[in-house]
Amino acid sequence: MMLRLIALGTALAAAAPAHAQAVNDYPTNARAEYVFACMATNGQTRDMLDRCSCAIDQIAEVLPYEDYVQAETVLRMQQTTGERSGMFKSMAQMTEIVAGLKRAEAEAEILCF
């Protein structure tokens, strides 16, 4: 019985860092880029640094990094002009990708601002 508890404890301890890494899968440069853009929009103050950092942390908790990258890509493509940008503006799949980011940002705004 004691060996089973030790094995279970060891398994849980091994799983904890993997889970923490999965939650924190945003690279530092992506977080920094978000904070810089947020501060450029909202003000270059220490308070905004804290709020913008809080926001990207909240987004990272609810939106996997791969989904974040897809949404950011769609948003950038929607800002371009030309024939190819039309599909990023009108396709339901693209709208849903962006909607996930917008929901995460709205939650972050409530919690951090």
C-alpha cells in the first residue's frame, strides 16, 4: 500500500510540471509583444505595464498558444487589402478563430482593467 502511495505521489509530481508548462505555453517574446502593443494603446505607465501583463497572462490561461497565433494571423490578414484578404473577412471559420481571442481578451479586460 505504501509503495502505491509513493508511486502515485511520484506520478502526480511528474505530471504537475507538464501541466504547468501546458498552461504557460506562450513564449516570452509573444507575451512581451502583447504587452508592448497594449501599452502603446493604453499608456506607457507602470500601472499599464502591470495591467497589460495581467491581460496576457489571463489570455494564456484560457487560450492555447496555437489558437492565439491563428487568431492574430487572421486579424492581421483582415487588415490587408486585396483579393486574398476577403476570405479572412468573410469565412465563418476565420470569424470563429477571432471570436475565441476576443472572448479571452474580454475576460482579461474584466479581470485586469
